Amino acid sequence: MTDQATTDIDAIVSSLPADWQVPARQYLAAYAAAATTEQRDSIRQDVVNATIAEGRSRGWCTEADRALTAAFGAPDTSCADCGVEVWFNSDGYDCRGHRQTVRDADGFDLDGRNVGGYDRDGFDRYGFNAEGFNRDGFDRNDRDREGFNLRGHNRDGYDRDGYDRSGYSREGYDREGYDRSGFNQEHTDRDGRSEFRFNLNGRDAEGFDREGRDRHGCDRDGFDSNGYDSDGYNRDGYDRHGHGRDGLDLAGLQRYRFDIDGYDSDGYGSSGYDRDGNRRADHEARGTKPRR
Ligand SMILES: [Zn+2]
């Protein structure tokens, strides 16, 4: 800000729109005549505020900035949208309505962001830091610094311990050290049997193949690939229809409780419906019983 700029009031005023020249001349005369620095600063702020307001409402912002600079010297403020040497009113807005970016001593604006757009913790408005990681340590592709995703797998599909989704290492061993065929690096299975115990037909001395199945497809416990033994019962003791060896299902109902027409003593068929197509729940709701 310089004082000598005010000496050419005529030149400044003549650069302004005609109907603003009179008040502008009065402002500048008052500024020039101010006795103290405080008065001068106060008048200057009034001039700036009034000129910006007039320029904004009449659409001569470029002229307003130019006149203020001519009167008071170039400002050290700039606008992110308009460029350098843009004047701001005491509310912090320029003639075109842009907010002045005020930064604190650490370089952060009113929104708490620095020139690069990062907040005090170093994260941008999308939540990522300069290295591209968010507060949880994941990048835009949900990978952490080591390349592991939210579920803990890297791009090759292995977790931090080196196991893939099915639990096998790159070398093909699970966490207990056994491969997909159930053998460890010493070529021994979980029961201590050697991997090299099979004859040319692929069966061991007990008649089991590499998958542990006998000639009938049953495992060492006698269950087939569907989980049923030779009598048709699974490990829980139920057959394919859900009946145990005693003929009762989980609800305690007899497997052989149906008459020649397919209905039990209560009048319900195996599908749960009676002769008339009603379910047990229908009857219970109505307080009725199936027709016999
Ligand atoms: Zn602007």
C-alpha cells in the first residue's frame, strides 16, 4: 500500500463508471485527508467494501479491482478462481463472490486444508494421504502397504501367513503341513501312513486308494462319498429320508407309520398334507382334525 497512489484521484475516479465517480471521489478525498493511520485504514476498508459491493451489483469487477489497486497499490491477496491482485471485502469475499482463502501460520485454511488439499492429519477430502492410503491403511483399491486387501489376501490370493483361500501355501501345503492328498513333506499322512505304500493298482495293503476309498468307494470308517455306510446310515445314524436305525426321524415319528393309502394314524401323508390338502398347522389353527 502506498500513499502516493492517492495523489492522482482524478485518474482513478475517471476509470470508474460515471455514477460511482462522485462517491469514489469523496471516499478517496477522505482517505487522503485522514489524520491518523487508524482513520486511514478504516476509510480504506470502507472504500474497498463499497467498491466491491458496487462492482458486484453492477458487474464491473475488473474495473473495481483495478481502481482499488490504483488507489492503494497492489494487494497481496489472490483468488483461486480469479487470479492475483484480487481485492476482498472485510467479510472475506471478492467482487465475484469468491471466498478468500485465509491460511493460518501452519498453512491451513478455514476448512483445515493446506495448499495440497490435505488436512492436519495429512488426509485429503477423499480420506487418502499423500501416499494414497486412508486412515485404515488401505489405498483406493482397498490394498494396504503390503498389498493385502480387507480380507487379508494379496494380489496372488495369499494371506499374510502365505496361505490361499482354500488354506494351501504356494508349495501346496495346508497350515498343518499336509498337501491336498493329505501327505506332508515327509510323504506321510495324518495317521502316519507312507505316501509310497500303494501297489500298481493304486491301493495299499488294506485295500484303500490315495483318496482313502476302498473298492466300494467307502472310507476307512465305512462311509461312501455321500456320507452313508453300507446300511444306508450317515455318521449321525440317519438314512437318506432322515430316519434312524430305530425307524424314527428327528421328530420321533415312525418311518413305517403310513397306511396303505399313505396316511398316518393322525391322517397326514408323508408330505405333511391330509387327504383334503390341509396341513397340520391349518388344522391346529382351526382346532379341527383331518378326515379319516
Ligand atoms: Zn474471485
